[in-house]
Amino acid sequence: MSVSKYVALVGIFLVLTACARTYQARHVETTDFLDDYSLLKEGQDDDALLTYWKKGINWAAYKKIILEPVIIKKIPDSELNEMTHEDGFRLKELLEYRIQEALKNGFKLVNKPGKDTLIVQFAITDVATSTVLFDMFSSVYPSARALSGLKRLVTGTESFVGKASIEGKIIDSTTGDLLMASADARAGGKTLTGSTNEWDDIEEAYKYWAIQLSYQLCLRQLRVDCQKPESE
């Protein structure tokens, strides 16, 4: 098949398919980013796989956020161990940007503690870029698509897609009390949108997590303008 015909086929298939860009994985491997993982419980809809929200908190009293720099806490055997410093910096900068953009709609971003101020920090714990050609192939051809779907049923992720994991926490800036902790993992869906970019699934996961954080805080503040993250 010529390149032009293949591109045309890809374009037609893209129009005919509508899949989630990323979806929540079945499991997440944790690191030592958090002090006490026993607090984490299975998350509910639109929350992380593992999550903790302290009860009895007046979330509406918080108007400001100190967004600390994203850090990297690698799980064993992660692709992060083989990535360049430049790629690691790019990942941290991208996640931080996404979170900042999502939070600034409901909070004022500051750099000094206060009674109405939260401290938010996230750690990137794992990433895996997609295998572009195989990812596209297994999205287009029915037999390969079926095998990819079978792999998801068994392992929780599709074939050749990108994956990412993070952990996060929210702290009261004056008392130091832990108000939220989470660990989550997402993987790319079988859609041709962005499939030519090996980083796309990771970038989409970061976008989702940023909106998810803003949404969860919005719900707890009982605001009416909460934007729910898109999911399957």
C-alpha cells in the first residue's frame, strides 16, 4: 500500500472511530512520595485509583494555592530511568503547566503561606511512550484491534500505547495537615487522534489529571461551575 493510500485510510478510520484519548488503568504502583500509604483507599468515580480526602474540612475557606514544582519519583523499571534530563524536565514542566492552568480558574496562585492557602504538589512516578507504528496498526486493523482489546481485559492496558502514573498531595499551608493524597495511572486509548506523537498519551493523561484535580476541589467547595473531566 502506498503512503498516500495508507494516510487516506487512517483519515477515514479516524472519522469513523470515537474512543477516549486516555483511560484509568487497573493498577498503580506507588513510591515513597507520600509518608503514609495506609490512608489511601480505592477512589470513587472521577477520582484517582487510590485516594484520601480528610473529612470535616471546610474547603470553601481556601482561596489560594501554592503550587510546588513537580518532582520525579521513579518506580523500579520505569522508562524514566532511561530518559534524558531534558525529557524529564519537559515532563515536569508540562504537568506543572496543566495543573496551573486548571487551578487558576478557582484559586489565586501565590507563593506565601496563609490560613486560606493550600500547598499542592505532584510527583511523576512512571511514564511509557507509545510505539507509534504498532499503535497505529493495532488501531486500524480489526484483528490487531481485537488482540489489543483482549490484552486490556487481561492486563488493564491496550497494546503499544503510552502510559503515565503520578502521586499527589494537598497540605494546609499553615498547619501542615495532609488534606488530600492520591496515586493514579492512565493509559492511552485506541484512537488515531495524536497517534503519530509518541508523547500524546502522556500529555493527555496530564491534561486529564489537571482537570480532575480542579473538579474534585470545585465539588468540595460546593461551587456550581465545576468542569468534569472527560472519560470513557
